[in-house]
Amino acid sequence: MTGFSFSVEATDGAARTGLIRTVRGDIRTPAFMPVGTAGTVKAMLPESVRETGADIVLGNTYHLMLRPSAERVARLGGLHRMMNWPRPILTDSGGFQVMSLAQLRKLDENGVSFQSHIDGTQYLLTPERSMEIQDLLGSDIHMVLDECTPFPATEAEAEASMNLSTRWARRSKAAFRQAPGRALFGIVQGSIYPHLRARSAAALQEIGFPGYAVGGLAVGEGQARMFDVLDVTVPHLPHDRPRYLMGVGKPLDIVGAVVRGIDMFDCVLPTRSGRNGQAFTRRGPVNLRNARHADDPRPLEEGCRCPACRQYSRAYLHHLVKAEEILASMLITWHNLTHYQDLTEGLRDAIGKGRLAAHVAAITSGYARGDIDPP
Amino acid sequence: MTGFSFSVEATDGAARTGLIRTVRGDIRTPAFMPVGTAGTVKAMLPESVRETGADIVLGNTYHLMLRPSAERVARLGGLHRMMNWPRPILTDSGGFQVMSLAQLRKLDENGVSFQSHIDGTQYLLTPERSMEIQDLLGSDIHMVLDECTPFPATEAEAEASMNLSTRWARRSKAAFRQAPGRALFGIVQGSIYPHLRARSAAALQEIGFPGYAVGGLAVGEGQARMFDVLDVTVPHLPHDRPRYLMGVGKPLDIVGAVVRGIDMFDCVLPTRSGRNGQAFTRRGPVNLRNARHADDPRPLEEGCRCPACRQYSRAYLHHLVKAEEILASMLITWHNLTHYQDLTEGLRDAIGKGRLAAHVAAITSGYARGDIDPP
């Protein structure tokens, strides 16, 4: 695992703050990874993504294997060079989006065959091919191919799915192409069943990975059940390896997961919401499409360091959203990513100072107040 | 006209280079004004627009009066403050877009009534209301309300239309609300008829304006006829006032118009093309959607100072265009605006050095070569 390491620097209860080191740069944890679906964090220049405070971005294997194709990315010098993001990149395995986006998908022991949702081309994704693709993309953290167990699932369904994911994890590790500073993470499955989660975690550790993800959450089970699953899963994960909660989440999902010992997150929410006129603030979400902002000269969020808040009014952002201007997506995405980075920065700081509980209480009460001040 | 002035600094044949001074900053001529239709130069942060070299942007009265409305812009501190562009802004009169975009429009001596293309609201645009709106927007250069004579027009139609525009120009000047550094420009009409253009220019000078636009061109007449009209119109305009060719154009249209003594231009082409995957280069237009770019690791244009060329490959830009990523619009628009600003910068420099003919020959032969090098 040359060039890849993780150290816990401070803990506060189950929560930890630490540092992942890779050859392409350090990742401060808890870390939020903006999603760069198709080789771009939508509506952002990569240097602006970095300005928000991001240490790492995520690339989607499914999208990239379809277009422009992993082989083409490799010919262009890899994903970092192609998208002008020299820092760490994590790629998922492609499995999750095959199951949610692709057509005519067929899953068996070998892998998943499917048709591209873009042009109908036939593909086969196996653990071996997923490792090959992630190697071609050249990301720093690879993910094993797994089946994201649908929710709800019976115990028998969840067990069969978890066992398949375990076999695929073993094949993924065997096929993983090591490179300096590169790591392959395992993914714990088992739906909402504590003993399945424990068995999955144990089986993966027997295979051995430098990091572990918790998968199969944020798929409709709700925040309370998600936290329940973390409560029974995280204790089965090794203390000295980073823990990544995939596809999560809303700000308070992240806060609750950090409290439960999670180190890494990714989610399309800040970027997707940014393109829909929805902003995240310390006082909860603000829908800038709402007519009440039309004459509001105040910044979206007082004291925020992002360009949307420093240089524009709510009224102008409202106008841009209504007029469907690209600048609306650019500015609100920038704000939202800044919000998420400031959230994790605040959590890191609070954990380091041993005052996480008070910090979480302050965040929670801020969100609860709501964005209700009259102009 | 306190705070607004124009000085010709050098000439080369009919071409001139000079400086317009306003209280919000200087405008180097020949100048290209990026179009900020609805209070934003589409897909660009204003600081990025400035980085391309733009001294002034254009705002569209028609779009802004409909949404967010001139009164709302005024309440938000004016257009400069609302859109975070502290430098000069020119607003058109709204007339051109009423005739091209609005519904149920009816033109008579008083003005134009129409329905918003956005929500069907009924509006009336008169010379007086156009001046009021441009005052509320707070732009630095206002344009008289005119009728952009459709092409083709018979001589009788063109004469009647030109005479109406002259009467509206007089009413516009009477209603114009002076402010420090603010100027109102007249607009020469007369279609393709030399004696009508001459009469229009004379009538406007009798009214008296600090700048003169040539209107009614770039409406389908073709480059040769446009140049013919400039040849017979520009000599009737005063040497000591800026000359603005409205809505023009392609790079070689601008070059030919500068040679004929035009100082200012605006056009949606670099921004609109940027959103359609079309890039302007010194070797002519490049359609980045074309599959031949899919594996091309070269920059869009060698030596270009814009971020699209400095940091990305043609293959990546092609990918972004195909994937309909917002970043495609952002980067290609940035490139195109840089191209247009470099074009006018080069023309200013050549005129200053008295070697415009050689410079124009070099530009023209560059465009003629085409973008044909194999990767």
C-alpha cells in the first residue's frame, strides 16, 4: 500500500478526524467528496471546486465507461489529467448506476450485463472489468464491484446479495491493479440486518482492504434506520482504516454519520440542488425559485465566503433561476459545495477540540431555526 | 456630457483606434461588447468576462424590462450592482427584440405594444418609456428607440421606417435622463439605400448625439451588402464621435467594419456559439461536437491564453459537449470571448502602428487556412 495511508488524529466519542495520504495529496477527514459524474463536477471549474475546500472528488465508472470510455480516458492521460484535477479521485465500481440507470440489465454470478442508457450499446461489468476500468481511469481509490441490495429486501434476499458482494469483493481484490498510492476499498452490505452487516464486515476484513465503505444505504430507508445500521455496522470496522458512507447525504445525515464514526462521504445533492435553485444554508435549505426572494437585496447567506454570497443578492439569484441562466447553476452549486466543505471543516475542528456534541447541537439548532427572517 | 468623452488616438485609412471615457471606466476602441442579455453574460462570471479583456458589456432592455423588470433592477441598485459588473454597460432600446421575440406586437407612431413572450403580460414601449427603463437600469450608454427596418424593404418602406426612427430619436433625446458620464446614441437607419442612410445620418446629427450607431444591418443582407452600406454611411458620420455597428458579427465582419471606420460592436455569436459547441479560432470555426476531436489530445488553439486552451484537450471539450455538460458552455464561451477580445486588441494595435492592411491580410489568411491539421 505504498503511498497510501490513514491516520486518526483525534477522536471524540465514536467520531474521528484524521488524514488520508495519497501520492496526489492529502484528504482531511471527515471528508466530503463532490461528485464529478462524467469527468466534471457539474457547473464548476476544477480550480473552483478546490477553492471550496475539496481534497478529493468522485468519478462515476458507469458514466465514464459509456462516455468517453475508459480506454479513451486512458489515452488522454487518465482522468486527473483529462479533467484538470491533479488531486485525489475516488471512482465507484459502476455497479450502483448500472442498476439504477442502465437498460435491460441482467445480473448473475459473473457480473452484470446491460445496455447503455445513452446509445443502447451492450456492456458487461464484472469485478475484473470494473478493476480494469478503474485502472484505466487511474483513480486513487478504487471500489470493489458489489450489488447495492435494493430496499426493502427480505433477510434471505439481503443475505444472498451480501454473499454475492463478498465473492465479488474477493474477485475485485484479486483483479485490482496496484499502483503507487492507490487503494481498493471493500463495501459492507447486508441491508438493515445487523448480523448480516457484521458478517459482511468480517468477511471483507478477512479478504483485507485499506478502507471500508458502508453501502446499501440512502436508498429509501430513511435517516433513523440509516443511523441504526451505522450503529450496528461501524463497530465491526477496524479503527485504523477510513470508513466511507456511500451516497450520503443531507447535511444532518453527514453530521449523524460522523458522530457514528464515518470518515468519508459523497453525494450529488449539493451539485444537483444547485442546478435546481435549491441552496443549503446554516439555517436549512432555501429554494431560490420562491417568489419571496424576488426583491430581497440580502446575500443568500450572511458571512459565507462563496462568490454567490459575497457578490450577489438573493433577488439576483432568484432572477437567474427563473430565467434559467447557467450562472444560476454555477453560483448556487458553488455555494452548496462551499456549505458542505465548511460543514466537514467545522466537524473536523470540533472533533479535534473535543467539543463535537456542542458543535452538533449548534448545527442542528441552526437548521431547525429555518430561513424565515423577513427582509 | 460631463464624464463621457471620445478621442481618436490613431487612424489608418478609414479605421481608427481611440478611447471612450466614462465615469465607470474607459473603453478601448475598436471595442467588442459581450452581450449580457438578461443581466448575465451567459455561462460566465463577470470577473471572467473582464479577464477576457472586455471593457463594456451590453444589456438587453427588452429582456430586463420583462424579467426581473426595470423597476426591480433599480430597487436592487441598478444593473451594474445587480450583476456585479462595475464597468460600463450599454443598453439597447428594446425595440429590436420586441420585433423579433414579442407576441401580438403592434407598432404605431406612439411606439410598440406587445405581449411578453414569457408570460403574455401586455407592455407598451415608446421612446419615452425606453429612456425611463434605461435610466432605471442605470446603464452608461443608452440607445434611442428606433425601428430596425426589416430586410428586404422597398425604398418607400425604408424611407417611412427611417423617418419614424428619426422622429423617435428626437423624442428619445427629449426624454433622455442625463446622469454623470452617461450618453445617448442615435441610430442610423435607411436599409440598403445610400441616400436614405445619408439623410438619416444628417437628421440625427441635427438632433445631436455623442455617438452614432448603424442599425438595420446583420439582418440577412449578407456581408458584401453590409460593407456596401458602411461604405456609403460612415462618411456621413462625424469623425469625433464613436460609431457603433449593432449586432455584428462574425470575426471577419468586424474586421471589415473596422477597416471602414466602425468603433464598437456587439453580438451574441461568441456566447451563443459557445453553448452550441462551436469555437472561434484564428484558423476559423471549430465544431467541437464533431467526432474527429474525440481522441485529439491537442488544445483547442495552441498559444491561446484562455482556460479552455491552457488546461484542456479538444477531446475533453468534445466529451463535455456530447455529454451536454455545463462546463462545455463555460469553457467554450470563455474561449470565444477571449478570441473576440484578442481580435479587437490586435486591430487596435495594428491601427496604432499604421499597419492595419498587413494585419488584416494575416487574419484573413489564417481564417482561410482552416482547422485541418491531422492530430
